[in-house]
Amino acid sequence: MRRSPFVVVILLLMFIPLVAGATLECPAKAPADKVICRLEGNGTGKLYLKSVDGLPPRAYLITIRDPKGFKHSLNDRWETFELPANVSFSPDGILGRIKDSYFAFVPDWVLFNKEHTFTFVFIEKSGTRENFHVKIYVEGKPNWAELKDNLIVSLIASFLTGFVALGLLLLATWGGKHENKFLTCKFAVLSGLLLILVMVEFYFLGPNTFGLLYYYFGTGKSLYGDIVFGLSIWIVLILVTILLWGYYIIPLQLSSVAYNKSLSELKHQRTYPLFGLSWALFPFLLIYPLSKLETLLLIVGFFILATRPALSEVRLELVLFINLAIAGFLAFKYRPDFAFVALLVILLFVVYVIQKKCLKRFTTEKERLIAEIEGRVAKIEGAGI
């Protein structure tokens, strides 16, 4: 008896395992500690996690239960299993390890109570791949106690920073007009200590600033953009701090030149506060992965820009325009949440205002010292005549 082609196709479908039409269904909301999804279909294959909100996972563990027992998908090792199967994983661990790659001191829970997109890839035994984009609202409660230790360290560093800064200002006021090597050495030591304290303060406080901003205003779909802008905000905050310090030591710097060097050197003295563009180097560390040597050169470039006395040579409006253009480029390319863009733009205007005040104070103080010295010279010459 001759079989019709239709019967042959049916028989083939019965005996050949297929994965076409495989589906992955996950709950719309799930607790942060565990999500259970269902992978439906036929055949065998492997499953791995490709990305979370567009970011590659740093480390993960997926537990898969198929008809024959438990299998696992771990980083780059994926066990073969049969469909259908249950797929379970812990969003808190996966999200936390991604976050730790950028801001290690931010508590994991700042990423909770948001919808995150998990992208899985199922690889059939034959090599065919199928992508699943699953959106899950990850629920979790904030644990404010996790912030306590870092905030305490930040507050202690802030107190010590203010105390040392006050001592430096008093020292500058008392001895800025006298040639005293011991005083100069003491000022240099305290300045170094101040810089260390500022770095400690922002090392702990900066990431928490990003975390709280993301917890209240961030969304999962903009996680990477928020990270880029979070780093930018962190660096600009450091820039603002150092600029403020530069504003207060301008009289000391000029007095040191005026009374320890020549009048000609004072007249040619240029401003010392920050150039204002150095912050933009650091976001590109995230955008373009660099080698250790390239990273070192970038950091060196930061300090060159950070300490170059260029404010008197470049219009500050041009610096502000370039800063805003860079922020606009980053916003257009990485689509962060509005709160991050707004805060960065505000801080860039703060940088501009402080720079204007630094330049005005420098000009006023320099002219005052020149007039004072020239007046003394005139009196001396008049007395000699």
C-alpha cells in the first residue's frame, strides 16, 4: 500500500524532536531572590543569559529542571537539557554583580522595584539559536542599614576634610605674605592630606549618591546610561570640590609669588584652578574598554587637564558649551533617565559659576598685589631721593 506524503510528514514530526516555536514564559512580577520561568517546546538544547538591560552579566547561575532532573547554566558552561523545562534564577545576584562592576559600594536593592529586561538565548543541538527578551518587575525591600557604614565613613571623611581645609585657610591667612620654608612645607603636607581625604570621601559617598538617585528616579531600560551619567556626576562633584578649594587658596598662591618672587613673575602669573573639561575623560572608560596602559595614560591626561593654568587663556563660555555638548552626546547615545541628565547639567553650570568667580578673584587679587608692591617701591624710591 502506498503512503501519501501527508502521512510521511506526520510520522516524521512524531519521531524527530523539534524546537521550533519554543517559548519562555516568566511572571510579570517576581521577588528578587528567585524567579521561576517555563520553557516550552520539544527537543534538546542549552540556555544561557546574554544580557540584562543590555549589559552583559558578570556572573550568573541558572537552574534548569527538565524531565530527567536538574541541569545548570553557569557563566560560560551550559548543560544540555530536554524541553519542556522549568528555568529558575535569582535576579538580585545577577543584578548585583553587574552593578558591582561599576559602583561596588551601592547596595543591590537600589536596582529593585523596577522592570528589568533579561535576554536569554536557547541553542538547539543543531546550532539554531532563539532569543527570548523577558521583562520582569523585580520586587524587593530597601535595607537602609546597608548604607550606614559607608555613610559614617563618608561623614568622618567630610569632617576631617573640613577641619584640615579650615586649618589650611588659617595658615594661608597668617603666613601667606611671609617667606617661611617651614610654613611652605607644612602647607604642602596639609594640602596632600586634604586631597587624600577628599578622595576617601568621594570613594564612599559618590557611589551611594548614584545609588539613591537611581533608586528613586532610575529605570531598568536606562541602566547603562544611568551608570555612564552616574560616573560623570561623581567626577564632576570631585571637580566642584577641588575648584572650591582653588578659589580659597588663590590669595595664598598669588601672595607667595608676590613676596617670594619678582614683580615681573607676578604680572605674568596665570590662574591655576581646573580647566573644566577633565571630567569627560572618565565616562569614556565605560564606553571604550581600555588596556591598563591606556587607562594609565587617560588618568595622566586627567591630571594634566586638571592642573593646567588655562582659565585665563580660554573663554569660560566656550568651556561650558563644550561640556554641555559632551553631556548632550552622552545623553543622545546612551539614553539615561532625565534626573541624571538634569543633575549633570546643573553641576556643569555650577562648575562654570565657580570658574567665573575664581577668575574674577584671581584678577582682583593680582591687581591689588601689583598696586601694593608698586606703591611700596615708589615710596622706597621716593625716600631714597
